[in-house]
Amino acid sequence: MKSTQHLLLILLSGCFLFLGCGSESNSSNESDSKQEVVLGKIAIDNAWARPGSQQGKSAAYLRISNGTASTDTLLSFSSDAAENVELHESIEHDDGTTSMQPAGQQVIPSGEKLRLQPGGLHLMLINLKRDIAVGDSLQISLEFARVGTITAIAPVQIQQ
Ligand SMILES: [Cu+2]
């Protein structure tokens, strides 16, 4: 009985977390709330990628919501449009310049979101297999330690 109540509490606090995030994103960006966190699964939404040229680079962004009861860890990334996909983070220096570096392993606790967005974490699409232009779309696959691989479709846009 006690453990049931405990579980209920966890579920309830999880719901409040999601509601909080939802209303916050509603005010800032309508499209940000198209898909809300779905309990029981890891969801990816708001995926998009910048245009790029064959053999060149591009960056892709998305939001990951962990609606499962467990922490999960991002292991690897791939795309049908690039030979190699790396997780990077942008860093702003004191002199105003920015650079980027490979980001460490990302752990997403239950009920939390991870945002990949300009100026922060992003997926670097390296050695593009084809030109990607506005109006195209590409696949981005994320491999998680627990739930396995999830593939999202990312439209190519200039900005979100
Ligand atoms: Cu980068």
C-alpha cells in the first residue's frame, strides 16, 4: 500500500512538471507546444535543421522529453543526410566570440526535457551526403540506453 502511494506521488509530481513546462513554452513559442510530453515514452519534437551543401556541414536542433519513469542516456546519433553526427555545445567567450566543442554524454531524468537549440546544444551534421535546402527534410535518429533508437523527421529551415 505504501509503495502504491509513493508511486502515485511520483506520477503526480511528474504531471505538474509537464504542465509547468507546457505553459512556459506556450507563451514563448506556439509551435513549441505542438506535442506535449507523453507519459510512458520518450518523445522528440520541434526538430529542424539548417540548410547545407553536399560534403559540408549543417546543424540540427530538437527537443527531447522523457515521459518514462526512468532516467535515460543518449548514446549515439545518426542521420540519413550525413556521414557523421556529433553532439556539440556552443560556448560564448568573454570577448563575445563563440566556439563549439563536443558535448559530453547527456543524461535525461524522468519527467525532464533536453533542448537542443541555437547557441546551446546542437547536433552537428558532418559530411553531408547531399545538398539540403529549405523545404527538404531529413531523418535524425537518437539512440538511448533504455528505450533504444528513436527517429525524428527534421524539416530544413533558416530558423525555427
Ligand atoms: Cu557544432
